[in-house]
Amino acid sequence: MHENPSAAVESVRALRRRTPTRRVWCDPDLPDELVRSIIGGEPDRLLFLSEPMQVKDRCVVARHDSSAGPLLIKRHTWGGSWRTLRMAFRAPAARRCAELGLYLNEHGIPTPRPRAYVDFRVGPWTHRSYLVSDYVEGESLYRYIRFGSQSADEVRHLARQVADIWQTLVDLNVSHNDMKPENFIVDPNGDVWLIDLEKVHLGGNAERLQARQVFDVENFLHIRGWHRRLDARAVFAEAFLQTRYGERLRSSGVDPIAQGQDGQCDEALSVLILCDGGIDMAVAQHAIESVNDIADEVVLADVDRAGCIRATKNIELLPHANRSPVARTPRSNSSDILAALRSPWVLILRQTERVTPFLAKEMQQKIAAEKAGDAFRIPVETQLFGRTLNRSNPAFARLVRKADFSANVQNADSLLSVSNSEAKLTTLAGTIQDCACATVSEYVERLNNASTSAAAARLARNEQAHFGRAALKAAGQMLKSYLLEGGFRSGSIGLQSSALKSVFRLIEEAKLYQLGAEFCSDDSISDTADTIKMPNARPHATYESVRAKAA
């Protein structure tokens, strides 16, 4: 490896570099500045300068605009202990995707061309890897079909392309193993591209390979990927049957799908978002975006201090052209909040919560099944600064079949605890993320506002500041908060949030002392009608004047 890659870009274009802690491959056609960053082991700098598109616990996808055009950067990070052990016996994700992408490109499969990869290693384990590939403008086939209004000929054209890609994969003895509408991109010219090659498998036992290839088609046509577009699903099924390997699929249930006789239903979903203390669209927007691909409508409901809920805003997510006719229920401020929702299934979220991609996939699968339960519990993960702190006990039914609940729901607590029959109440494997705060500054601002309000309330109760007592309470609060937030499992994030809470306990005491001092020295108001009597306080100093100063 060159000691100074930035000084000799031409000499490092020999594609591959290896060190005990890093493996690098780079396309010689990349711009010089990208070669310097990749060969120099600085892909995080490129990621920081890029536009994030998808952020998960173990994967980040971003678009990077370079002098050679837009590129896609995908970072994979170390997972849990079991995942780490498994990955020790497999090639790193970025390297596998790069090698497979080049192979498929050479054999006519339309997939984004890989440009570089970097693996950071500790012995046999790759704890971080980066893939750089061409960026394909467009949107996923799922969203293109769901939100578009294509003609029958356009749908058949897309179906023919997808079927041809699958046929070519079979010719090459390749199985994708994660073939679904979300893993195809439709560009502005109407051409279809195959993406997400992490689970692609080449060769192997002929019988098992054929079973995996048939599974690819079954997975692609699964009901969860065709929300409210069963007509388009039948067209794609017919296209698969018309390939050279169509006979393999007839015994797998593809034929009934092509004829619209598979017997599966396609249920609509409404999402009710409970907004405590008023609707904050900047916060609620994250919840709305997380259900945009699975729901027909979102209803925002205001929750007052008494817990009473009132539907205030309706957002239609699915175009009318792609929605089956459903009997509408008049929207009113009825105490039966379920009556304000149109769809037969209801997902209940709080304003700060969002649905994870895995949960969205599982919900679609469950509500589309003929023998689905009446209600589903969903675990809730507490997230702070983008990191998971703990997982709550899934005590509440968050996904319910509306028709099975006849009792009026008058407040948020009774809505979240609704359950018709314990025998029909099951737990989903996915999770809801409760995003308490996205950034440290937002968290500090929230603690600051809370400490100011607490100090003002204590001043109104004639309390005085006691710093020694507050220090003991702060220490106890830090320990209690750290344990409740997962302890060692919460890592540095849990320790950081607990420390901030304890610090603001002392800040609250300092604010109380300051407010008390200002209260005693305030000579600006002579009206005694609103005077609050306090020890050592002047009779014409009012609590409202001090609070106004604090604000």
C-alpha cells in the first residue's frame, strides 16, 4: 500500500490493495478525488458529503454527486455476536455485491455497475464494508406500480422485462434469494434494473438451485408486494409463465395468480397517529413516511391532557385510481374514533413512533392472510440519537381488525389496550421505533425546557433551592435512568442520556435559585391583585413577571 495515496493517484489505479486491516478494489475510471478517498481508507468522508437515502442500524445508503456523475454508496457495519460469527465464514457484503454485480453486468443483467469496495477487517472478521456503484435514477417497482397509473401495455412491458431478467438468471444458474418488487428500479425510460445482490447465490446442487429459483418468483408475487394492485400482479405472473422455464412454476401456484384465482385477499390499512399535546407535523412526518408504502390513509388525532382523542386531519396516501371502492364513514368528532377510519385494518402509532421496514413487510403479509388474527401486539423500541436503547414489553394491540371492536373508545389508553380475544391476539416479529430525539441538541433543548418549567412550578409552590439535596437526587436519578434504559446494553448512548438527565436536575435547582432571586428583586410591577406571597418576597413582585423573564 502506498504511504501517500493522494500524491500518486496514477500509481494506485492497479485496482486492488490489501493490508492486514483493509482490502480495497477501485475502478480505474473513477475521478481522482474518489480514488484518493477510497484507496486512502476514507470512505466515511465520502459518506458524510453524500445525501442519505436510507439509514438503518447496520446499513446506510447515500447518493454521492461526483464529477463523473451520481454514485451510490452503501455501508454495512458490524451486527450482533451471532451475525458476526456467521459473517466470519462468508465474504464481506460489499465485496460479494461488487463481484456479483460485475459478473451479472457481463452477462447482460441490467444492474448498477460496481465501482469500488472497501473492507475494514479485524482478523477474519469484516466489521465495516463500503460499496460504491453507479446510481440509477428512478424509483422502486413497488412504488412505481403502487402510486402510478400505467396503462395495461406499460404494465405488460415492465412484466416482460422482469421475467426476462429472471430467465437470464436461471440460464446462468443463479438465484437472487430476495427477489421482490422493492429490489427492482424503474428508470425514467421505463427500463427495469435489478438491485440488492447481497443474497445472490451462484450454482450449487441442481435440485436446490431450481427450488430457490422457483422461490424467487413466489416471493416476487407474494401478496405483500402488491398492495391494492392485484391486477398488475396477475400480469407479472402471466409473464413468468411465458418464459422458457414457465412449466416449473405451474405447480407452485403461479398459474392461479395469473388467472386471479389464488384466493388471497388484499386488505386496506388505515393508520391512526396519536399526537399528545397537539400535532407537530415536523415530528409526525417521520411516522407518515414510515407507513407511506403500506397504508391507504393516515388520520392524525389530537390527544388532550385528559387523554381524550379527536380526529383532526386526514391524509390520503394511495391514489384514487389504485384504490378499490370502500364504503366511506363520515368523519366526525365522535367518541368512537375507530368510526373515523375507513379501512378494515387500523394501525395505531404515537406521533414520535415509526414503523421499521421489516415490520411493514410483516404487517402486509398478516393482514392479507385469510386466517389472520383479530389483533396484533407489536414491540416498541426506544431510540435516542438514532440508536436503540431498549425494547418494551409488547403489552398493547397496535394493529387491530376494526370490525371486531364494537365498544366506543373515548381516550388514548383505552384505544391502545383494546383486545377482543386473547386467543386471537398474537405478537408480530417486527418493531415500532419510538424516536425520542434524533440529535443531542434536540434532547438538550427538551431537558432545558423541562427544567425551566419544573423550576417555575416549584417557585409557584414556594419551594426553595437545595443544592446538596439536588446533588444526591441527581446521582440517584442517573443510576435509575441508566438501568431503566437498558444499562450496559444501552452502551454509551444510555450513559450519555442518563448523565444529561442528572446534570439538568442540578440545572433545575440553579434555575429555581435564579427565579427566586429575580422574584425578590422585581420592582417593576405595582399591581398586587396577582401577587403571590412568598417568604422574603416583596408584596408587589408577581410570579407571572418572573416567569415572563425566564421565558
